[in-house]
Amino acid sequence: MSSDITLVGRLTAPPELRFSKTGTPWATFSVAVNRGHDDKKETAFFDCKCFGALAENIAELPKGTRVIADGYTVQENWETKEGQKRSKHVVMVNEA
């Protein structure tokens, strides 16, 4: 299941660029999105991932850069070394 989403926020840290075994670049990063105003502000944090040229471009941005990220959500599942099952939602970014 996935849902379309557009985030407008700031990078919480410099994006991390990696390469797959086949050489495809991919980047992971987190976006902080503020909503509300004055004393009723709330911040939500979103884990994001992108591939290809977009990954290489976003990896050059420093922490605090304002971004608009357009994509969809997916649930990633994995198992720890201790055998515990884990999952989290990730925004797969198509455009930024």
C-alpha cells in the first residue's frame, strides 16, 4: 500500500549517498516539517529515500536546506541480527 505525499520542510542532516552493487546511486535523508503557528507549533520527521541523479543532487545539500519532496510512502520491513522484526514508513521521493 502506498500514498502520494508532498513534504515541505528542512533537511535534518546532510543526506547520505550510497551506491548499489550495480552502481545505482541512492540517498537517504530526513525532512522536518513544521505545522501550526506561534505557541502551537508541531514538528514531524519523515525518513526519505531517492535514487539516480536525484540522489546525487540531493546529497550535495547541507543540513537545514529547505526542500520540497514529492513522492509516495512505503513500509520497509527487516529483521535485526537478534531476529526481531522491524518496520517503518519511508517516503520514496520522485522529485525534489
